[in-house]
Amino acid sequence: MQNTSDVLVIGAGFAGLVAARELSRKGLDVQILEARDRIGGRTWLEPKMGRSLEFGGTWVHWSQPHVWAELTRYGIGVVTAPEFEKAYWHAGGQLRQGSPEELMAILDGPNRDFLAPSRQLVPLPYEPLANPAVKAADQLTVAEKIDELGLDTVADELMRSFWALNFNGRIQDAAYTQALRWAAAAFHEWPVMFETCATYKVQGGTGALARAILEDCGATLTLNAPVAEVRRNEKGVTAVGRDGTEYTARAAVVTVPLHVLNSVRFEPELSAGKREAAERGQLGLGAKLWIKVRGRHERFVAMGPQDWPLNFVQAEYLDAESTTLVAFGPDAEAVDVDDAAAAQEILRRWIPAIEVLEVSGHNWVQDEYARETWPMHRAGYLSESLPELQRPEGRIHLAGSDYANGWGGFIDGAIESGFTAARDVAEQLAVR
């Protein structure tokens, strides 16, 4: 069986949905192939533990122009998280507690010093290589930059944990330039960057925005259609599903995450630079876990050392008899998203009497269509890999948060990349 269209879009995450919408609006016949039985990619709103929980990407902010424009377009608001009331942190071998303002004050000076070069090195957030000097900084890791700060023990441990949280992975491999790019996109202000990461959620969940884009799109969507092979020539592209179905088009937008790229056969092969970047991979190899605990707790935030299985926890939903927490850890192999007893053991390092009722999560690193949580770059990626990954390969165009210029690792980055791919395809096909 063979299907023909003008453009194939492989993947129905935000990059694919936006690319498909933009191209279909130009009068092109667009076919979306999605491996999963749902849209949304690494965003996933699912009813669990008596709530609709976001298992993947969640937070948005007006500092993110692409996602904010989409929310405005479809009249979708945001939900603001309540203010934190208490903070716990482990540092210097001791459990400490105080106000959230005290915790933020410890991080404030070090983060300002850490991110101070952002205005000089990344003056234009959506042109991250505009200043050639950023290439030298791209060889530096987050851990190495924190070493340079010469912090006291408490500030040093908290900074390392803070950035392990942001990267959802080991800061010994994390690109310092990724931190600078986030800061630049947040007006070079680290508190705005932190607010962007975990304060405002999409009203109705990320699924509401994904559905709105799809409903505004004239493309044909096929679910449960994983692609095994993509062939190209000077006339067009053919994608072959695992079931043998062939889909042909004049061009294709491939939105699979970087860690999954080499699992798809390309004929002829993608460039050596693209293959090497995919082989090396990125960070975002940690875990996100939802935990319901007994009793109504204060809305707290907790931080632990960077090597704890869960190094960051915040109280997200407060009910009469229970509290639902969201937690993150830098190593997915160290966290069992189904093990309530293990989660309780970790939480008791902060609150000794806390009782876990239920846990839920999704292991994105083991997910064959993701192999990562949110994408965060390794040192050298910005200058050595990103330009090559953004370059079209004949009539094949890559898109996704992995390949974004601005808010890489966020929904905003995926949307930005989807717009860019759609524009490039339209130019290639000489469509206004």
C-alpha cells in the first residue's frame, strides 16, 4: 500500500504539529505519521492519582514568544502555581530548612556570577552563534564553570544540584552555553529563567494546546505508524513504516528526538555530522516522578545533593487529606517510577515522617520514541553539531526542541523549530 502527499511530517509533537499546520495553510497536502497512539510527543497529559498529570513537558512563560503566541492564538490561558511556603535543603552534610526566600538568596549571587557572560556571549538568543566568542565557551561544562566560582560548601552544593535539575543530567557533561542561552532568552535574569521553568502551566494541560493546533490543521494524521526507513532522491522522499506501508512526498519534516535519529534508516545516509551528533546524544537522561503523600502539607520546595536519585521536589497540589508532589532526578536508572517505598525513603531525607501513598511517572529514557526527557546539550554541541543538524539533507528537514535556537528543551523550542522547518520546506517547494 502506498500513500502520496506533498509533505510528510514524521512525529506529532509540537514541532510536527506546527510544521504541518503551517504547510497545510499554504495549500500543501500534508501527512503526519505518529508512532504513538496519541499526539503531543514528550508532552503527555494523563489521568492518574485522581488528577490530570503532566508526565512530560509542562511549563510555559511569556518570556517564550512562540508558545505564548500559540496560547494567544487559541485563547488558552495559564494556571499559576501557588507561592512556596517552606524550603528544605541538604548541603554540607546537614538538613536545613527555612523560607523559600532564604534558599533563593543562597543561589542568587552564585547564579548571577555564573550567568554574567550571557549578555556578551549570547546577545541575540535566537541567533546563539552571533558572537563567535561563544564557540570557546561552548567547550566549557557547567561543572567546570561552577569550579571557577570558588563558592563555599553550601552554595557550591546547591548550585550543582540546581543545574543538575535544569539539565536533568550530569553537569560534568553539560554545556555551559546551554545555561547561557536559557539566561539570554530570559532577558539575562536568572530568576526569570527559574520562573519560566516551573511556575505557569497550560490551562487544560499541554494536550489542550496540542489538540487546538491539530484541529486548526488541514493535515491527515495517522497514529500507530512508526517509521523504519526514509529514502530520498532529487524528486522527493519515501518513508517506510514498520508494517511495510510506504508514504511518498515531495519533502519531509522529521521530528524524532536526537537520541532516536539513528534508529531510523536513511537512504542515502544522513551526513556524518548528523550521525555523530545522534550517536553522542544529549543530556536529559533523568526522571520526573509524581508522588502523592498523606496529609495536607505546606507548599514546600526541597533540594538535595546533585547525586541523589531525586534531587528536587516541590508540592504541586494540596488537597484536604493528601498532597501531590512533583520530583526530578538526574539519572533515570536510579529511579523506579513505580516504587512508592523507594520514593518515600528519599523524601524522608527531608521530612522524616512523610508517608507516600502512590507514585506515577513515565521513563522517557527507556521510551523507544524518546530516549531522553527534555533535550539538554553536551559541551561542544552548540558550535559543532547544531548548525549541521539544522541544515536540510536534500528534501529532509529536521525539527524539534533538540534542534531549536532559543528555548531548546522546552515546548517553545519545538514550536520555533517547527516554524523554521515549515518555512524551509515552503521555500524548497517554491510555495508562497
